[in-house]
Amino acid sequence: MFHIGMSPEYKIPLHPESSSLSAIHQRAMGLQAQCQEYLQKSEYALQSGGATSDAERYMAMARETIEQMKTCAMDLRQLGQPNDNVVRTLELCRDQLKGVHMAMTGSMKRRRSTRESRLIETAQWGDDSAAIEQQLISHQKFHSSIQRSPEVDRARDDLQMSFGRTEQLRELQEIIQEISKEIMWVNDREEEELVFDWGDKNIDQYIPKKQEGYSNLMSALEDKEKDLNKLKAKVDALLKNNHPASDKIEANKDTLQTQWSWLLQITKCIDTHLKENGAYSQREKEKIMDNKRQVQHLVNKSKSIVRLKPRNPEDKSSSQVIVKALCDFKQDQKVICKDNEAILNDNSQRSKWEVTGPGGLDMLVPSVCLIIPPPNPISVSLAHKNEQYYGAILSIWNQLYINARSLIAWQYCLLDIRSINSLNISMLAKMRPEEYRLMIKNLETHWEEFKRSYLGSQMFADEDKSNMEKQFTGAQARYDQLVVELPTYIAHQEEVVAQESAGQQQERAAAEAEAEAEAWRLEEERRKAERKKLAARKADVKKEVKVTKTEPPKKKGEQRDIDSIREEYSRLREHILKELEGMKDSDKAQFLRSELGSTNERLGSLDSSYAAFLQRYKTKPKILNSRGP
């Protein structure tokens, strides 16, 4: 055997492959530590809400490290050395990489899903049909954007929720429209009855018309009650199914119920007015008719009153006085029978009167047997005078009624004219259209009434009527001018409001920027604390990699650090919540609340990461022990 000479300074190792094996094992250990560091950085990027690209970059570096570990395992196998420890380490790193990848995918899904879900869940519900219509149009656009999204397969829950909200908006719009329609119908009936005058003016004319109108109203209410019962069933079904806008539906239902109950109360009032005013009208008519009958009765009765004054001998009548026998009387051969009439010649004797009886025979007849029959000229004259006086009084009363009626119509016209003349464009803009239309309608109605009552009135001359007509025309012209100017004024006011809103939006934006800056400051402080803790953990890991054997930590310093961070977060959270109680800016308050929730979630993720770290830490000694000395 030939031996080649060697330099005395070079020593041949007893085991030439031992140096290579040790280098491979050390390289594998370094790659494992490096891979775990990359994975931890990737996890931190995901948990801190950073850019997804950072997490992907660290994951790519971890994949490259895993490939290098795979090369180490293959080298050991080629050398005929056991590579089980390296393979187990390789599989562990692969599992960790897979877990981080799943966490990143889930985070992306959750971010998008959470964002879309929050937009849907926190969306407002309109109070009226017009607002709901706008929300429905806006949500349909939002819904279409979800459908067109390339991530639609990963957003099925959002899409289903969006479908649900679309259907709920349609249901809400339909039920609000139906309720609003019924409320308007009830309000129209109510308005008609509230403005009606139940006074004695034209009571004889309006009572029959109102009775007919009341009958028609009650029939309409019976039909409407059936419709309202059907509508109530729909509302109850939506409330039973816990519609998200149940508060809006409940409020509109209560409004309709209140208005309906109020209208039913008004119908009871109408019924009472019809009975009482009808009785009043009837009593007035009966009183007038009674007075007229009494006067006529006196006239008729005056014609049947006997004459008494001619029985007095001192009463000298210029005309013949006719007497009538109350019984049969016979004097010698002269006879006057009952009910025979005779002419009174002499009544100077109280007991016997000289009369010319039937056949022209003069005779003395006891005065007790004679009566002076009607008519009594004095009674008839008084009755006729009474009838004339009654007619005159009735005529005066009618004239006074016409005068009073014209004065009332005149006063109503003046009030309407003053009300319209006192209007300005800003006042008109604040009124509902039916309110100012009612003002001009009342003026026109009272003007027509004044023109009718003016004809027989003694209170107004032609000059007064002309002056009143000028005032009426002037009020009409002013009203027309204001109505014409109203759209322009409203448009101008909307521009002013828009400018003010822009200013308010700027103030709100400034407040939001301030709140966001505060939140970023808090977030930066939290991140600095986490970076500091992470740097400390990285240093500990590097130290642990250099040793082959170690024991689990006896003191859980990291857990204390996490607890310290959570305590600091709790104190900060209490401080922010106290400020939120008196905060008027709802947007700023909502932003701070969302940041608090996000910070709390990140602390929870930190706890989970620490638990995973402890698990890996506990398995590391087993891996190191399995490598041997």
C-alpha cells in the first residue's frame, strides 16, 4: 500500500464526514429559526392590519427557506445519514406556513365580508316612502357591485344578506306607502270636519246636507275599516317576522291607529251636533210658528168675543146694536125665541131692555135673557193691530238677521285679507301647500257670502262694497305673487342650506381628521409596544437556537407583558368611553368605538399567537434532543 506524504500541520480527521454532517445540521437549525422568524413577521403583519403585500413577502421568504431545508434533508439522505429530525422540522415549518396562509386568506375574506356586512347592517332605514325609494335605488347599485365583484364566490354571505335587505326594503316601502295612503285619507276626512262651522248661520240649509254627508261618511268608514284590517294583518306579519325596520313600521302603524281613533271620535261629535243643532233649528221654527199661530188664534178669537160695553146705558153707540135671545120669552102675545135676534132700542133700565123683536114688534125683555153677540169691534181692531205689529217685528228681525249676516261675512273677509296681507315669502315657505291654499279658499268663500248678504243689508253702501272689493282683489294679487315667487325662494334657500351643509361637512371632516389622528397616535403607541416586545422575543429565540438543550421558561415574562398591555388598553378604553358619553359628533364617536373594537381583536390575536409560540417552544427541546450530541 502506498501512502502519500502529508504536511505535518494538516491533520486528517478521524471521521471525514462528521464535519459535513455537523454543518448540515447547523444549517438546518438556522434555516428553521429563520423560517419561524419570517412566519412570525407575516403573522404580525396580518394581526396589525398592515398591507397584505408585506405578509405575502415574508411568506415567500419562508417558502424559500423551506426549500433550502428540503435540500439539507436530501443531502443527509445522500450521505446515508438519518434525516428524520430535519424532515420533522421541515413538516413543522410547512404546517406553520399553511396555517399563516389560511389565516391570511381568512383575514382577506373577513375584511371584505366585514366591510360589506357593516355597510349593510349599519345602513339607515327611511322614515317615508320617498326616502325609502332613494335607499332602495342606492342599495340596488351596491347589490349590483357585489354581484359583479370577482370575489363574489367568496362573498355569498354578503350577497345573501344583500338579497335580504333588498327584499326588506321593498317590504318596508310597500307597507309605508300603504299606511301613508290611509293616513292621508283619514286626514282629508278629518280636515273637512274640523273646518266646518256648526253655528246657527244657514242652519236650515246645512242640517239636511250634513245629515246626508254624515251618512255617506259612516258608510265610507265601514268600507275603510275592512281595508285597514287587511293592512293590519300585513303589518303584524312583518312585526312577527322581526323585520329590521320594525320600529319604523310600528311608529307608522301607531300614527294611523291614532288618526283613525281620532276620526271615530269626530264622528261621534258630528252625530251629537246633528241632533242638537237639528233640535235647535226645529225649536226656532216651532217658536216662530207658535208665535204666528198665537197671533192668528187671537185674530180668529177676536171675531167670537161678545160686546159688553153696549150693555152700559151710558155707552152711546152710533150704530144699531143687535142683541140675541138666550132663551124663549113671551110677553102677552109677543114672543121671542132662543137665538132670535132683535134691535136694542133702550137699555136705560138695568133689568129690562126695550127691543124690536121678530116681526117688528116692540117688547120689554129681561136683560139677562139677552146677549150682544160678536163681532166685538174693539177686540177685532186690537187683534188686527197685534197681527200688524207681529208682521212688522218679524220684518225687522229678518232685516237685523240680514244685517248681522253681512257684518259677520264682512268681518271674516277682513280677517282673511289681513292674514294674507301679513304673509311674506319666508312664512309661506314654512307652510304646507294645503295650509296656504286653505287661506285663499276661505277668503273666496267668505267673499261670495258677503256678496250674497250685501244685497239686502242696510249696513253697507255701494262705496263700502267697492272698497271691500278692492281689498279682496289686492289680497288675491298678493297671494298669487307670493305663490309665483315661492319656487325661486325655495331653490335659493336650498342653495344656502347646501352651502351651510358644506361648511358643516368641512367641520365634520376636520373633526374626523382629528379623531383619526388621535386613533393613529394610539395605534402607533400600541405598535411600538408590540415591536418592542417582538424584538425581545426574537432575541430570546436567537439565544435559544444556539443551545442544544434547554428547559421551558420558569417565568412567563411575555405573558406578563401581554397582561400589562391589556391593562393599559383597559385604562385607555375607560378614558375614551368617558369622553364618548358627552361627545356630540356621532361620526367621531363611531370611529373611536370601531378602533377600540379593532384594538381589542388584535389583543385577542396576540394572546393566540403567544399560545402558539409557547406550543412551539415546548416542542423545540424534543427536536434538539433528537439530534444527539
